[in-house]
Amino acid sequence: MPHVHRQLIPIEAEMRELRQRIHANPELGYQEYATGELVAERLLKWGYEVHRGIAETAVIGTLKKGSSSRVLGLRADMDALPILEKTGLSYASQVPGKMHACGHDGHTTMLLAAAWVLAHDSEFDGTVRLIFQPAEEGLAGARRMIQEGVLEQFPCDALFAMHNMPGYPQGKLGFRAGPFMASADQVKVTVQGHGGHGAMPHQCVDPVVVCASIILALQTIVSRNVSPQEMSVITVGAINAGKASNVIPESAEMLISVRALNNDVRDRVEAQIKRLIHAQADAFGATAEVHYSADYPLLINDPEMTEFATQVAIDWLGEEQVLTDIPPFNGSEDFAWFLRERPGCYLIIGNGEGDQSCMIHDPRYDFNDDNLMRGAGYWIKLTEAFLSARD
């Protein structure tokens, strides 16, 4: 591939093998013990100061050169997903029911490859902090790291992260300032009715019917309460009630996912969901208990840091290899917790288009190894630019 950072060439084959080794041995959130050990072993060997113990399995590598007080943080996620792999690859998951279906094996390897060059063949003035994070997939590992004081113990002036993205040209880097990844909230609703015999519904309050009415009514919230120029998604992903066809159950439970790309919209939708659920239940003579969990905040890229990161990519790769102002994503990302604490930028690297790459979280997905050197090279360039001698 053109624009491979020359210092990476000697380790390219090794890094491909390493990525595939991680892929074959996936570990779920807060269980990344072997992956963390592999990362820590390499960083120690290359001269990094290594710290472990935060958020169970996180690994933080620190390397200082020169005299500058500036500190740059680069983050990669390490966890896999509870998915049965169906790729048929020679290095497919050896753990049934677990696989790297989101490319975190690639993210970890890209940052490790960059770490090798930064330690052995790179000049910068300041400190680079490599953050290998656990439990990005739904378990809010970033939030836990922050709650356990990671940024107080290991301060950073700015933080950056990169995610592969199927559907975009392989190797191209994509950026967007401002809101970039949606917030993600989870709602658990328990509808309490009055059970009884299915042949005598007039003597009951059927919570299943109440849930059905709520589900249909929820579809009006976005269409009639959110501007067509804004984004919000309400998805009822699960409904659980009863065990027999002739029994009306006492209660029913729903699980709902809510996303938005604007905090005002997020607040408005939350209020309307709660109001609608209680009103619908009351109309049927039932009651509803609503537990609303604000799991992942809106990911907002700092404009100045995004402009800086974009220019680094353009200076290295040329404008044709860089996508600017790409559309925001409805998916969520817990790096948002880091960006609420420090300025920074979350960017994408294209994993391929069409048949070249299926979507993440698909049992047929695989990270594109041709991206390893491109992603690592970008981390090197970003570090050298951010920690140039300018203090």
C-alpha cells in the first residue's frame, strides 16, 4: 500500500500475525486478561512504563522523550463480542460463542505497531500515553476507567481514538467535528396488569395488549416530536411476557433502545417516552414502571483537535485519501466518556466497500489487515505532530 510509514515495514508481517492471534483468542469485556498480558509484555519490552489494574484489565503504556510537558493520549479497545463466528478463516475464533466482530483486534494491533516505532525510530518532544481499554462493547469500560481516576493518575492534554468502518474505502481516514456518534440510552419497562384465564379477558388487565399499544405509540415520538432535520431512533428490542397461550400474565417487560445526535433531542425524547408509557398504561387500567438508563453520551469531537487531526492526515496521505465532514453515525461509542473530560477526536479508517467488507457485529466480519500499517502510520504522524518541539 502506498504511504506506508517506512519504519513499519520491518514489523508488518509480525503485526499481521499478532492481529490474527488476537482474533483467534477473543475475550469479552473485563475478561481481556490474555490480551492485556500480550500488550503489557510488548510495551515493557520496548521501554514503556506500564501500569495495570484500572477497570480490571486496562493497560496503560507511557513513553516520554525530550523535556516538553505536553501529553498525548491514544486509545484502542481490546474486547470481543458474544457472537458465534462464521468466517471460516484459518485464524477464526477458537472460543465458541465469542469473536472479534468489531475489529478491536485490529485497533489493538495498530496501536501496538505504532508503539514499536514511537519507541525505536521516532523523534518527538513530550509524553505519549497509550490506553488499551477493556469493555467498550456495552459495558462502558471508558466510564469505569474515568470513575477509577485514570485521567488523574495519567493526565492527557488531548485524546484520540480510531475505529475501522465497513462501507468506506479501505485505508481512507474519515473525520467530522462536533457530534459524531449518537448517545445510547436503555429503557426497561415493566407493565403490571391483572392476570387470569385467556378465555375470560374481561376479568383481566392484559399487560401484553398494553405493551402492544405502547410499542405502536412509541413510533409517533420521533415522527411528531423531533424535527425531520434531527436524528433519533427508538427501538423496542425485546418483549417478555407469559408462558402459555391460554393464560393472561400478570406482567410484561420491554427493553427499549433510544439514540440521538443532539442532547436537547435526547432530553425531549426521554421525557416523551416516560409520559407516553405511563399514559398508555393508565388508559388500560395498568401501571408501568420505567427505568431509564443513560448509558452512553453523545460523542462530540472537539473542532480544533479535529481540524488538527484532519490536517495531519492530509499532510501525510494527500486530500484524496482523507474524507472530511463525513456524516455522523447512529451507533454509539464509549470513547465519548473520554471526550467529555478532555478535547480530542474520534476518527474512522475505511475497512472496505461492498463484498470487500461486511458490517461490524456480523458473524462474517473480519478486520482488514491492509489497514494495520495505515492506521499505525497515522498514529505515528499524529504523535510527532502533536508533540513537535513547540513549547
